[in-house]
Amino acid sequence: MSESLNGGPPKSFYWIAGLALIWNLMGLGAYVSQVTTSPEMLAGMSDAERALYENLPAWATAAFAIAVNAGALGCLLLLFKKALAVPILILSLVGVLVQHFNSFVLMGALSIVGPAGAAFSATVVVIGVYLVWFANNAKAKGWLS
């Protein structure tokens, strides 16, 4: 990320923030899908998948909501070049970590989602860490006010 000629963020900053917003909006869609899962949809799942949904604690669902809503808000704040993006994206990352702690440590979801699901979850964490770094870096360069 090199600075543009006028001292503001380069075009790549906006591309990254915009793509990250789309990523978080897809996460928001996944959250809505999870909380609106119908009995018919549950009936189509394996017993193990259904047990994950039915035994999901409210605090883990809240962590998912915080992760995706804070992520989307943080990316919008990045696009508007606001320093508030940094703590909001940190909050989003904390939500992701709490949600994944529940899924993989407390509920043993790895045996259900398999390596592909674990790889996707790891990608979510990596992107969350990257966005916190990206926002901190933009703030340090004076691109966020």
C-alpha cells in the first residue's frame, strides 16, 4: 500500500476495504440464514449437523452477530476513512474468535465440518486478523481521521 500522490490512501486501500465489506456482508447473510433456519431445513441435515444447530448457545449466536455486524461497520468506516474502524474491527475479530472457540473447542465441530470447514473457518480468522492490521496500518499512515 503506497500512498497516492495527494498523500491520501491509494486506490488499493479502497479496493481492499470494498472487498472486505462485501466479505462481511456475505457473513451477515450467513448469520441471517443461520438464525432463520426452518424446521424443514433442519430436517434435511444430518443428525450431527442438526445437533450443532439445536445446541448452539445464545452467546455463540450473539458472537456471530457481533462479528459480522462489527465487520461490516468497520469496513464501512474504512471506506469513509474513519479511525473508529480500528476498534470496531477488533471487536469483530473478538466475535469471530469467540464463535470459533465455541464451535471447535466446546462443541467439537471439526468432526462434523471436516477439513474443508476447518480451512474455511481458519480463513475467516486470517481475514479478521488482516483487517485489524490493515486498519491499524492505515491509521498509522494518517489515512484515517
